[in-house]
Amino acid sequence: SNLGAYTFVELFCMHPTFPFTAIIGQEQLKNALILSVISPDLGGLLISGPRGCGKSTAARSLADLIQTEDHFVNLPLGASEDRVIGSIDAQNILSNGEVSFSPGLLKKANNGMLYVDEVNLLPDHLIDILLDVSASGRNYVERDGLSHQHEARFVLVGTMNPDEGELRPQILDRFGLMVELKGPSSIEERVQITSRRISFDKDAKQFSQEFEVKQTELKQRIVSAQESVANVSVSDNIQVSIATLCHQAGVDGLRADITLTRAAKAYAAFHADAIVSQVHIDAVKELVLLHRRNDLDSLPQTSGQDG
């Protein structure tokens, strides 16, 4: 709507977005967000970590980079089911003879990103709805024998502070990827992060201009990956490697195998590779297995750093 666009422009002028390529550290988080945008069918990203780790900054930055416009939707804690999925006005049928649908946040998030802070504090049935719609790309609303459906394709990003309660394993398993955040790894990194934030707050326009080239390059890589990911091939040997990893991790069902395959394809596409290799699997396996592993000692260790 015009109002929605106007509100976004107004908010953007007041609150410019920190450039994604200016974010220091948190490589796993940045990788997971990029993969989720390349392949929304991964099924959502869960970010676990204490407050002040830059969870929302990173998500907003990437949403701005890929120009989801006013489709970065923040689901407030305490939102009702009607507010989330929309509502059908049965009274209107009696008055005017037509179904009246009031869209919710899922409609607003279409073609964008739905950000759910403290997802672990939402009622389980509401989380199930979000995950169902995220996986299917459609929202179905039924009330009093009436129904309405609409497209709802979005990148689902949920955050949680583990100190405030955990998610049930059944819900955890439905999130495609998960990242556990920690604070800065060194004093130098803390200083660099603080310095960049102060520079951005002092003059956001000038600061952002310094990263324009990197921002453009990253956006082009993401767009290219979105266009090519469907054509990335997976050999039988690589599929066996993926199945072996998931089996050794003791995961339930096959969701991990499917998600790891999709994530490896997205990572390969992002690096302009046409065939998935063990390098791609190693880079994304922890994002897929972290929240699904039933035997913490079962996953084989690889030398060097993943990613």
C-alpha cells in the first residue's frame, strides 16, 4: 500500500541501516542469513544468543541489501493469532454477501523477511503456523466454515535467548538452520566493532558510502546464486557423505539430510560452483546439525575451520 511505502521511506530516513558488509565477525550468522535468502526453502533460521550480539542488525542489514523494501516485518511478542495470519469477517457475508479478509503480518511479509524476536516465548501453535507457512509459501485461514488463502513467501528468522527458555525438540527440528552466537573473540574485535558503530552513528551516509562497492558485489553474488542454485548438481558420493554425516549425528528422520543437501547447494551457488563438494558440506553442516544432533560425540571432526 502507499501508506506502507511511505512509512518505510519515513522510517528509513530516520533509521538508516548498518551495511551488511560492515559487520565484523559472526561469520556463521552471516553465512546462514545469506543461505536463507538464496534458498528460502531451507525452512527458516534460528539464532540463539544473548542480547546485544547484533542479531537484528544483521537480519535488517541483509533485508535492506536485497531490497525487500517495507517487507522486513517484525513480529511483536504477544501478537494474537489473527494479527499474525489475518482474519475473516463472517459478519460481512451477512451484510454484503462477500467474504472480507483482513490481512495479517504473514501477508505483509510476502517477498520479504519475517523477523521473530524471542521466538521461544511464543505459543507452540503459533510457531507451528509460522513454520508451516514458511515451508509451503502459502497462508490458509479458516473461520466459521469460511476460508481464504494467499501467497506468503518469506525468509523466516527467529531469535532466542537460551537463558529465557528452550524450544521443544520437535519445533527445533523444523527450523532449517541454527546459529549459536557468542561475543567478540578478541579485544581487537571489540574495539573495531565499537569504532565502526560510532562512525556509523556519527555520519551514516558517509560510512555507508565506504561500503557501497562491497554491498553491490555481495548483492550481485546473492542474485546470481538465486538464479543458479537449482542447477547445482549433487553426485551420488556426496549424497552418501551427507547421509553418513546425518546418521552419525543421530538425527531423527530425514529433514536434516534434505536441509543439508539444500544448504550445500546454496553455498556452492554462492561461490559460483556448479557441483557440490565436501568443502561445501563442511562449511554448512554445523548450521544444519547443531540443533538436531542427538549424540554430541558422534560427529567426525575435520581439520581447520569450517566456512
